[in-house]
Amino acid sequence: MKIWLDGKLVSREEAKVSVFDHAVLYGDGCFEGIRAYNGRVFKLRSHLDRMFDSADRIRLKPPYSKDELASAIRATLEANNLTDGYIRLVFTRGVGTLGLNPFKCPTAGCFIITDFIQLYPDELYRDGMAVITAKRPRIPMKCLDPAIKSLNYLNNILAKIEAIEAGVLEAIMLNTDGWVSECTGDNIFMIKDGRIYTPPTAAGILHGITRQFVMRELAPALKIPIEEKMMKLDDLFKADEVFLTGTAAEVIGVSKMDDTTIGSGMVGPLTAKLTEAFRERV
């Protein structure tokens, strides 16, 4: 496997980040998860725009341009003979002191990994997946802007541990006011009476690229009305269908939440249409 590290393709064994990099010491940096399908990178410009927005919000100067990174991503895929795969693009704050001051890290780092990923087994896409509601809420927006896809994912990881210990693979996270926000790694949607709803930015969500694709392209193409709406857990429990979206997850239906069966207890018909449409498009 070849890793693109600060301008060079190196072996996996050579791909190292300094222990003095603030990404290691403080989770100081940002990242994107991207997919390639049939030799083409899905929504690459949207991912690069979000990456640079994250960097700007934490006042990290990207070490390369968007065009340079687009070329580097394609070169890394080619070096690993991948036409379908998962891409992880990372900016690190760079090597600095043991103190918190990020401006003592003069040069940001960058690396690109291309590999395979499968978050959930195939049968869950067919039959639907069970999820729980995490006891741990999302960090409030005033404390950490959810629009920043930062390297500090501990809030999500602790909620993910709750899910795994409960015997499922994903957890719904509420904000501190009790509104549905998102899952540990996916955005969430519900369908009621033929209409799709998803939490808005105000609920404390990451602006998902796949979420945007469903909202702006897939649902309109299928003539399914869709809107953003603040939701409580009870809304989800009473939904006809619930599904999740994410770069790695793609589109996957939810069959059970906590102890409540959603709809028929299987993947709903509109979720199935969206999943099929997604796969056709990619």
C-alpha cells in the first residue's frame, strides 16, 4: 500500500507522523472521508470545499491547493490500483511545542490514505439495522462548531462505545436540548406520510456530503418531498421509515430504535428506492 504523505508517495511502513504534531497531541486538525466509484471520485469538489472550510474555521493554513490535492488523491488511488475505495484526506496542525499554542506549529502536514471500507454488513442494507439512543449528547454548537470535521472525534467515539456495548453498530445522538442531531458517523432522516425530514444545522449536525446529495439530487429526482425539521425522539419512533446516510455508510435503513420497531421492521419502500437510486448513480 502507498500513502501520500506531504507531497510524496511512500510505503505504509514509511508513513509516519511526528509525536510532536499537534494532531497527535491534541487532535488538532481536520479530515474528510471520500469515496471512489468506478474510477471516479464522488463529489470530490464538495469534499475539498468542506475540508478547506474546516481548516479555515480552525485557522489552519492548508499546505496544498484544492487542485493539488485532487491530483494527489487520484495519484494515490492509481498507485494502489483502486477504482473503488475509500479515501481519507487529513490535515494535521504540524510539529510544534508541547503547549497548546497552534501558531507555534509553522507548517501543517497532510496525508492521503486510499483503502477499502465497509461499515456495516450487507444483510443490514437488505433487512435494516438496529440502533440505540446514546446517553451522551452532542457537544453544544457554542462549544465546538459541528461544521468543523476535526480530528477530535472523542464525543462520537464515546457514543459509539455505547452502541457497541449494546450490541448494535450505531447510536443516535441528541443535542443538549434533547433534539435529534445525528448519529456517531452518519446523518439521520425519517419518512412520514411520504415526506422525508432531516434535522437542520441548528440541531448541531455535520453538513454531510451524502446528506446533501440525497436532499438536492436523489429525493427530487424521485419526486419525494424533503425538508429540514427539528425532531424529537418520539417523532422517529412514530416514523414510517428511518434511514442513515454517510460517505462510508452510503444509504442504509433503520429497522429498530432502542426497543421500538420502526415501520414494518424492515427497510421501507422509499428507503429502498433511495438506496437503489444512490447505487445507480454511483
